[in-house]
Amino acid sequence: MGKIRIVDITDPDGFGLIPACADSRFDHRTCDYWEDADRGSKLGRQSWLQARPTAEPSRPATLDANPFAPPRRDELENPFAPAARTDVAPSFGEDDLFATPRENPFAPTATRERPLREGVPRKLALLDRGRRVFGSYAKVLIADGRPAAFCQFGPLSAYPRAGRLRELYPQLPDSPLPAVITCIATTAEARDEGLARHLVEEVVRDLGERGFAAIEAYPDLTLSENETSGATPAFWQALGFVTAVDDERYPVMRREL
């Protein structure tokens, strides 16, 4: 394997280490597939790599402002104007998208910095939104000085698509609720070197130290190797996971800690 180190994604420098996807159509740095259960996408979106603008401070009222005057014409809403378009129209509100997941009462407490929201790319804000309570949501494995593997994970409450998938299978245990690993991927050049497995082993160890008693992963057997973010059942079984739901399309892999 050569020299390996693993970096938590908690700041712009770490975010810049996220490696390219094996399929150039997709981009870990702009993926919100698991965060948005209705409209999330894995596709690369160049606009998402720009920093989210910092909110402008409100303008102080001037002495000559007339509080009884009607709003200026340019401030009136035009009911006949078409709705403004955005790159991504999430199915939930912005406050929900960046809300901090509920605190895990069994996890050790720690004092953490406030999560990043403004002045950073949108995906970094998504990865960082739970850091104050949970910690990091992603890790990158660096092999011989080059980013080679990426893993995204977190509490179930951070990933609505995982929650919706679990609703399909009432046989899954409600307690203890798992942490989830939503994405594990290596670059095309780093395939078959055991790097993904090494990274997942570190994530599993980390999640156990954070107080979780179970972890789940969700392979998608309808997609090709380069399109799926959940690997294969055989990959997870080699890491001590068992098949909690045996489905020909969307199995659930689970490991008790």
C-alpha cells in the first residue's frame, strides 16, 4: 500500500483533497444524493464548487426613511413573473438541509467549533453541518501523497434517502439506530489495492468511539461499479457486515459494534 494517512474533511483544505470519481460524470464534491431523498444527484455540478455567498448585513435605517411609505417599485413582487431558477431545488427547506442532526445521547460529549455554512462550497457545508455534535462526516485516504479513496458517513438523521430506504424494510431494528456509510469509492488508478477496505476499517473504528452500536451500508445492485456509492455485499461481508436484508436490488448490510 505504501505510505497511508487518513484525513477528516472539516475545512476547505481537507475538502480540496477529495479525489475524483472513477466515472468523470460524477463528483463527490457536489453529490447530494443521500442528503436529498427526492432530488439528490451524484452528477458533477461545477457551480457547486463555488463558495456559498456570505449573507450581506442588513442595511441600517436612515433618518429620512418614511416608515409609512409604500415599498419601492423595485421591491414589489411581480405575481406574473416566472419563478427564479436555481441549480438545485431541494425538496426540503434550506434550514432542514443544513440542520444539525439530533444529538446522540450515548456518544461522548465534546466541545466543537460551529459548522461552516457561508463562504464555502455547498457540499462542504453539508459535510460540516453536524460537526459541532457528531464530528466529521467524511474522510479521505491519502496513499503515497495522492488522494486515493473517499468515504462519507454519519448518523442516520443526516441522510434522508437512507431513512427512506430503511422504511421499505420493517424487519430492520429500530434500536439501536445505526450510523450509516453512504459512500465508499476509490479512484480508478487505486482499484484493487485494499485502500477502500482500509478506509472503511478506520471509519468503523471511529464510529464505535463516537458511541454508535451499529453501522449500515446500502449497496445498489442495479448500478455499475462506477455508478454505485455503496460497493457490493461481498465488500461489506469481508469487513464483518452481515446481510440484514437480502434483496436482489437494494440489500442492507449491517454490522453490530
